[in-house]
Amino acid sequence: MAKRQLARAAGVILLGTALGGVALATPGSGIVSATVVAWGTFQDTVDLKLKVGGNPNDVIHVPGAQDTVMQQVIIAPGGHTGWHSHPGPVVVLITSGTLTFYDGDDLSCSPRTYSAGDAFVDSGQGHVHIARNEGSTNLVLWATFFDVPPGGPFRIDRQDPGNCSF
């Protein structure tokens, strides 16, 4: 009898923890599709260095990079990715529409806009952000995720940092 009550209590705690985590996360909305088109594991030791911007100190260093994932994401007008981060750097290419990017650390919530033909690098490593389609046509982007732990995840839902009014 005591074992059964202990098992029930453990189940309630696990369920509460799981639901609590979901309540804090900010999942995407208006995602038409998010298709993983390729997933691979480096067969040799690979150290990545990405220099972003003109400052020589703005270098993303990934020693011993793990898996790499390529994904196509289509977001409908008014849709968004939800607040999230990635374990490693991500190279994003916009092929259609306009992506409006908000940084979770930017207290002024200033948007950065990328249009078809633009590319950018997200540093990953816990950088919290959201991508929104504030345009009137579908946003299509291709993302290459580096340093993904074997089996994933390459995207980590995060809590709304509270710096933006949406």
C-alpha cells in the first residue's frame, strides 16, 4: 500500500513538473512547417570558429562540434517561433518573406529585419530570441544548426524574457 501511494505521489510530482515546464515555455504559432531535411554527425574532430561583425572579439568558438542539422521552416503571416535558444551557432538564410528578429537581452526590444536573400548567424549557446513574420506573405527560412548534441535537441523553448510588449 505504501509503495502504491509513493508511486502515485511521484507520478503527480512528475506530471506537475512536466506541465509547469510547458506553462513557462513559449511555443511557436503559425508555423506552417518545420522540416528537418538533413542530420549528420561529423566523422572527424571539427572545431568551428565564426567571426561575426567587425570586432575581433566577436568570435563564436565551438571546439569538438557535434551533430549538424539542416531545417526548412515556413511561418505564416502573424506567426512566430516562440522564445527559444539553441545549443550551438545557427546560420539562417531567408529565401522568401521577411523575418523580424528580437533579442531577449535587448531591453528596448529593437527589431532586426531580414529579407529574402539575407543571411545571419545566431550565436546559440543559450542566446534567447524570437523570430516573427510581421509581413503579409509566408516567411521561408533555412537554418543550419551546429553543435547539436547527438539525438538533439537543436531548439530549446525558453520563457518570455519580458522585454517586448507582444
